[in-house]
Amino acid sequence: MATKREEQINQELKSRNEAPHFNAGFVEGAQWADEHPHWISVEDEGNPKYIGWHIFATGKIIDVGYYLGDNEWIGVRPTHWMPLPPPPQKGGEK
């Protein structure tokens, strides 16, 4: 069974009347985007799966907030969120 994201990609591909090699590029771009931080819509995809600190947006502000689980945030009702990036490595190592 396809995931919601796979269904979105397949639906977009069906709507395009382009040569197959363009479709392959579209899929590669979608996969790249999925592997890099991006805003996640609370309405479309829900709240985070884990409790902790996240970046959030409300339509008026962008900040860092704490997600408590069970659709509860401390003091905010975000429209979008994303995970925090990993901290820098000691000594500038990657």
C-alpha cells in the first residue's frame, strides 16, 4: 500500500503529460525534498511524532517551541512545524 506521500507524487506524475525522463527528475526532486528539513503542515500531516523541541510557525511568528504530545504545545497553536537540525559537531567537524 502506498503512503500518502507516494500517492501525492503519483498523482502529480499522472497530471503531467511529459516524457518519462522528466518524471524521473520530478521523483528525484521530491525524494531530495523529503530528506531535507521542510515545513510540515499540522492540518495536512499532523503534529510531531515525538515529544520535544521543534521549530514552529503560526502565520505570524516563527520560533522554537516544546511539543507535549497528544496535539498539545506549550503556549502556541502552530500551523506548521519542522524538526530542529542536528547541533554542530565539536571543532567544526561534519
